[in-house]
Amino acid sequence: MAIATLLPATTAFIQRAPRMLIGAEWVEAADGQTMPLHNPATGEQLCVVPRATVDDVDRAVLAARQAFDDSPWSRTRPRERQNLLWKLADLIQRDAELLAQLECLNNGKSAAVAQAMDVQLAIDFLRYMAGWATKIEGSSVEVSVPLMPDQQFHSFIRREAVGVVGAIVAWNFPLLLACWKLGPALATGCTVVLKPADETPLTALKLAELVQEAGYPDGVFNVVTGTGITAGAALTHNPRVDKLTFTGSTAVGKEIGKIAMDNMTRVTLELGGKSPTIVMADADLGSAAAGAASAIFFNQGQVCCAGSRLYVQRKHFDNVVADIAGIANAMKLGSGLDTSVDMGPLISARQQERVWRYIEMGRDSGATLACGGERFGPGYFVKPTVIVDVDQQHSLVQEEIFGPVLVAIPFDDEADALRLANDSPYGLGASIWSNDLAAVHRMIPRIKSGSVWVNCHSALDPALPFGGYKMSGVGREMGYAAIEHYTELKSVLIKL
């Protein structure tokens, strides 16, 4: 066992009971209420953070509104926004180990993986978005205006910052998701009120410190901690918010979308998934099995685009399932501070119980567990589980479990694979494992999902838009598409 030593700065951050950032002030909740945070690996309390009230959220939105309308931020030039984002990315890089340890303690994931993936991807994404700050363009248009045939005109289109952004993020990648919202908002000149997940606010609060250190004006970035039912709802309903961006469950996202329409608030929603992993007969089966295992067991299966449905061409089905089960059985579970551990705990006792209910549902319906199917503590652990002999319409196949549970089903031919892959209310991601490029290119247009990976899964890049079809959401994160979602178009017509 190789347990990583906590940095003194990590311990100090937790022990001082972090507060919320509203405008220029680090504050408690207006009524003094707090909520506890727990270490998922042990179940022990880490610290307490403020439980924001509706008034707290209103003050944060007002600070963001004033910063957008009246502060020096409203007059910053593209080059300044670019340089501030670079500075923020540099500060995150400087504090990468601290941020990774906070993510590990608060979320349960491996600190080493968090530093190599979550934190590094956040840095890369902010630097990518910094480049867009100087490349936001309008266009000139030659117009006809048929009702005024004798007049001359000059016409152009401006792309302008949408305004105050209310950002609500999930608990599975707290820092990375926050940066996915923050990057395009700051690149375009918006201001932000971030409401992190109830369970995982620590890296968001540290990020707020770094935003201040980078030199952003007061009110440009605000963080309110609290429950979704109070703080999240208050942010969603606030009429001073110009855009809502949410990453989380489909059920909550649908409610946010309905509320946004009442205020005509712009909205992007990155929601749930039940992504298929399709293994064709010609695939490199060893690589496919390893890739399928990683697709579902990475981050304890708590990934919106996790490859939670496995479809394997029938003649290879048993062998591929056996290989994945072997990988699962060899995985070591434990604290994310232990560098020898392969998989950490789930986020909470509630999530552990939810995943366990699905496994029990499979047992009760006569499904076969190829491996796993156990839970243990202290902490919120569920062993990686592979389930076979499941009907396509079973809840295990159709519903998002958000844990290390893979359901595997054989298919007969390409048409059968496509039918099964698309037979889902979700459409976030999919992967095809094959060396037949003709077949791959036939299949890609017919798979109804926002991302298709070939011979890999959940491979993300800042330049590639990420989002879903169907119940997996509306709009896109990353790429230039994100810039479009944080801006409005204004048409200008000047009679000469």
C-alpha cells in the first residue's frame, strides 16, 4: 500500500471551513446554516460549508449583474480576457496536486488520476478557450431591404456576450465541469454564478480563490454552496440570469429547462447517458475487452458517457465477457490516496444504495452476474460488476445506473447492433470496436449520439463539441460550439 501524503495546504484548506465567494467577500450563509461534507472512502466528515439561502443566491446574481453591466470587466478587450484565462490556467497548474487531493477527499476518485486527467484537462480546456477570446467574430452583410429600394445601407452582425451565467455542475468531475462552464463564459466576457454539487464544492471554492488571484474584477465569478432544492432552484428561477448551464441528471435537467423557458433564459443541458460499446467480430478482442472495462469502470462508472451497455458479436460474446470479468476481478478497491488502487468508492451512501438496488433487481429477474455484485465499507464501495442474460427492455439496460455495472448482450449482425445501440432514451456517446473502416463509416451516421469513438471510449478533446441527442441534453460543451452558446447575435442596419 502506498498512501499519498496530504499537502499541508490541503489540510489547511479543509480545516478552515471554506466560505462562499459573493462579489469581493468570502461569506457564511445569511442565516449561518452549514452542511457537512464527507470522505466517500471512509464515510467520515471532512468539514462543513455554508448552506446558501435564496437571499445569498440573489446577492451573488446581483454581484454578477453589476460586474457585467458596470464594472471594468464590461470594458475588457479580447486580449485581456485571453491573458486572464492563461493566468488562471497557470495557477491551476501550480496548484494541481492540491486540487487533485481535494477532489480525491471530497469525491473519492484517485488523486493521481485526478491530477493527470481532471486537473490537466481543466488546464488544457482553459488554455484552449483563451485562444477563442481574440477570435470571436461578426460579419458584414449585403442587404436588399426591398421596402426601401432607393436607399443605401451598411449592415453587419455582432456576436456579444450573453450576460450573467448561472452554472450548476454535477459531483462526478467537480473541477473539470466547473471549468467547462467558466472557460467560454470568461472568454466571451460573461460573468458567472457557480453552484457546485451539494456533495463536492471544495475544488469550486479553491477555484474561486485562484480566479481572485488571477486578477479578475470582483463579481465576475461567484460561488454559492448549498442544496439543489434551495440554492440551485433559486439560481434557476432568478430573472437576472441570462443563461443557465447545467450538467447532471436528465430528470433535474428537464425541470431546469422548463423553468428557463418561463423566463426565456438561454439554456444548455448536458444530461444522462446509457452509452453503448459495440464490439464487432473483426475487432482486436483483447483491446476491445480492456477498452470496454475502462469505459465502464473508470471513475467508478460515475461518468455520464460511461460505456454501460456492451454489445458483442455473438460468436465472441462469451470470450469478451470473460476477459472483462477477469479485469474486474483483478481490480483493487480502496482510498484514492492509495496509488496502488484501481477503483475508489462511490460518491455517497445514497449512490451506493442506488447502484446496489439495480444489482439486486438483476438477480431477482434471473440475470447472471459474471463478476462482482458485492458492496462493502467503511466508505461507499461497490465491486465492478458485469451482468449477462438480460433482456434489452430491462431497466438495467434502459436506465442510467451511474456506477460500475456493465450489462452485456450479444448481437448477430451490423443491423442488429445498430438497432440495439439506438434502442435507448439516451444519446450521449457510443464506441465501435472494429478494424473494418467501411463498416465503421456505415455505422457512424446511423448511431444516434453526440459522440462516436472508434477503438476508444470517452476520449475528449477541447476542440471537439460534447453533448447529447435525445434525453442526453441540449447544446454542446467544448469547441467553438461552446462560444456560440455563451453569446447572442445582434443584427445592425444603418441607413446611409
